[in-house]
Amino acid sequence: MTSAQNSLPQSEERPRASFRKATTRGRTTESTAKELNESLCAVIINASTCLRMLSADPPNVEGARETTGRAIRASNRAAEAVSWLTAFPDETDKVIPTATASIKHVAQEKTEGTG
């Protein structure tokens, strides 16, 4: 068998492997984007509800506290969704770890009452 015959299966396998990798990355990115969108929507809804509860007469402080907790959990889910993108590193993903750390840092500051 010649070297050209030996290299044929390998040359056919490379495009297939690249296609599978791209397909997997696309599905993961789509799923991550959906989770991120849902989590951020939950943060916005809970923040709006919290403001409404605090603006009531008398303010519903306990309800606002519970709603804030839900917003924090949703923001943590969003941060986790962003961190999933780092599972498939390439040149375009270098900013993702910084974004994840920033989201978690802000949530931590808010829960500790320093922000």
C-alpha cells in the first residue's frame, strides 16, 4: 500500500472531526445562550419585584429579601452558564473567565452587603 493510500482515510477523518467539533460547540453555545437569557430575565424580573415590594406602603421587607435571594440565585446560574463556554477554549473565548469572575464578584458583594 502506498503512502497516498494510507493518508486517504486520515484526510477524510479530519473534516469529519472538525465538523463534529463545530456541531458540538454550536449546540453547547446555543444551550448556554438560552440558559444565560433565562437567568438574566429572572434577575430583571426579581429586581423589579423587589423594588415594587420596597416601594409599597408599608414596605414588604421580608418579601423583598426573598426576591433578592432568587435574583442572586439566577445571577449565579447566569455566571455558571458563561463559565460553560470556557469548556471549549479557542482564541475568541479569552474574555469569558473575566466576565464570569466579575459576575460572581458583584453577586458576592451584594450578598455580603459591601456593594
